[in-house]
Amino acid sequence: MKAPVRVAVTGAAGQIGYALLFRIAAGDMLGPDQPVILHMLEITPALPALQGVVMELNDCAFPLLAGTVATDDVNVAFKDVDYALLVGARPRGPGMERKDLLEANGAIFGPQGKALNDHAKRDVKVLVVGNPANTNALIAQQNAPDLDPNCFTAMVRLDHNRAMSQLAEKTGKHNTDIKKMTIWGNHSSTQYPDLHHATVDGKPALSLVEQSWYESDFIPTVQQRGAAIIKARGASSAASAASAAIDHMRSWALGTAEGDWVSMGIPSDGSYGIAPGVIYGYPVTIKNGKYAIVQGLEINDFSRARMDATDKELREERAGVEHLFAK
Ligand code: NAX
């Protein structure tokens, strides 16, 4: 058995937290030979509820759970952590403009970035789930000047998984038959789910579906899936979001399969003409805990326009939060 690693989860008493913590403790994220110490952060009023979650975690008697820390102090939460899943965020309230939302989240992700900078392991792997995820990740990164900027990522894996499931259903195949799915850009309705490089059972996906289905059905369905879940369930995606967070971290820690890739929101290095610095969804392969953007994909005019539109939205979001960056 390996030595335990420390995994921080913020918003730990929320609905995604409740779907996430038990799977991490069961070994779904880092494997069956990796004990974990869970660091759970909540706001002060949610600490009693969090205590209930800790009681349940203990009651599971998980062989891999080597300890728990439950706190409302960000400096305690991020002390020596190897992984940090930043889930807790400020939801959009009635009448709240995007500007207000970004500002409210800046007040959360700025201090969290600083606390990671001051207390986390130097190779900490940070995943931001709380929305607006890409720009919240940027705020945290920009408040952590001593950490490698590539430590900070945002979740587009739920969109990636949703796209796999839609394509599997359409083609009558299983999602395990699908390779090389790509989500470009922002985890928002401007995201671009790209089928040009995807394969189903080794065949090009776009040779199996009509262009009209791709443009008018598949793309909007994936982009609007979050809203469809809210309409059906009366609550936003939680178990699927937690599952995607597990997938994201497992791929990052344990690597991607030969001949396949995954989608991750990562700091742009300018690849594919995207603004350097924004946290943009890219296709990546991962080896030894390091991700690399898949290079050399052919981008046609259809894709270019959509990749640029989501880049533009991310640049606008960045312009709205630049005053929150550490100098
Ligand atoms: P909940 O409202 O159920 O839980 C959020 C929890 O975060 C609450 O318990 C709250 O007390 C806590 N919290 C708030 N501020 C905090 C802070 N400063 N430090 C620590 N904890 C804090 O929301 P839930 O459904 O769990 O969703 C969490 C976030 O995930 C939301 O921002 C949501 O928009 C986002 N999502 C992101 C997705 C993605 O694909 N990137 C998909 C699912 C989800 O919508």
C-alpha cells in the first residue's frame, strides 16, 4: 500500500461534495492502492452539515480512508495537499449580472489561490468545478505566483462525457467504443463539442451521422445539457458532475489510454490560435502526471468560428476579473 495523499474538496457539504467524497474515499479517483486523507472546506454555517458527512464517511469504514480534516479555514484545508477540487462557489442569484457573479467568485477563488500558494504541495493538482469554472481557475492561478501555472485546471470533462453519451446513443454503440472526443473552450453554452476527430469503433464519427444532426442536435444538446438536467430534476447535475471530476483527476494522476485523449480546461499556451493564458478546454494526453495539448489537428472553418467564439467569451471574462489578480 502507498503512503496516503491529501485531497482537498471545497463546498464539501454541497450536493456535488456529497456525491464526490465517498467515491474518492472508495478509491475511484486514485486507485485501489492509494490511501487518502480528505480535507473538507465549508463556510462556517455549513460546518454542522459537514460534520454529518464526516460521520457518514467514518461509518463507511473505507479501507482507503486514512483520515479526515473538516474546517472553515482555507489555510488548514490546503495544508500539504496533493490534490484540490474546488467545488464550492457562489451561485448566480436573482438579478445578478455576470460581472457581479465574477466579482463574488473572485472573493472566493482569490483567497483560495493564495492559500494554495502558501500551503499546498508544490506539484498540487487543482481542479476547479465551481462556476464560472474556467475563469475561477484563472483567478486562483493568478493569486498563486509561486506555483506552476499549469497546476490549475478547470472541468470540461462533464461536457466531454455528455458528448460521448450522445454520440454513443445516436450510433447505437457503447461509450467505450468512442475515442478522441474534444470539448474546446469554456464550460458554458459557448463551448464547442467537436466531432471532427472523434471515432466510433475506429470509424470517423462524422461519417456515421448526418451533418444536420451534428450541427442542430448534438452541439446544442451538449451545450444545454446542464439546463435540461435542472429542468428535469429541479436541481443541477451533481452525481454526473462528481463523476466527471473523478475522471478528470484520475486521468491527470494515472494518465490517458494509448490512442485516445481527454478534454481538460488548461492554461492556453497559444496553441490553435487561442489567447495565451486563458483557461481553455483542449484535447490532452497525459503521462507521468503531466498533460500535453494534442497538436496538429486540422481545424476547418466551421470549427475555427466556434473555437474563436468561446475564446472571445473567455477573454471577456478575463478582462472582467483582471483587477483581482495578485500584482
Ligand atoms: P451546492 O450549493 O449544493 O454546494 C456548494 C457548497 O459550497 C455549499 O455547501 C456552500 O456552503 C459551499 N461554499 C460556498 N462558498 C464556499 C467557500 N468560500 N468555501 C467553501 N465552501 C463554500 O452546489 P453544487 O451543486 O455542489 O455545485 C457546486 C458548483 O459546481 C456550482 O458552482 C455549480 O455551478 C458548479 N458546477 C459545475 C459543473 C462543471 O461542469 N464545471 C457542473 C455541475 C455544477 O453545476
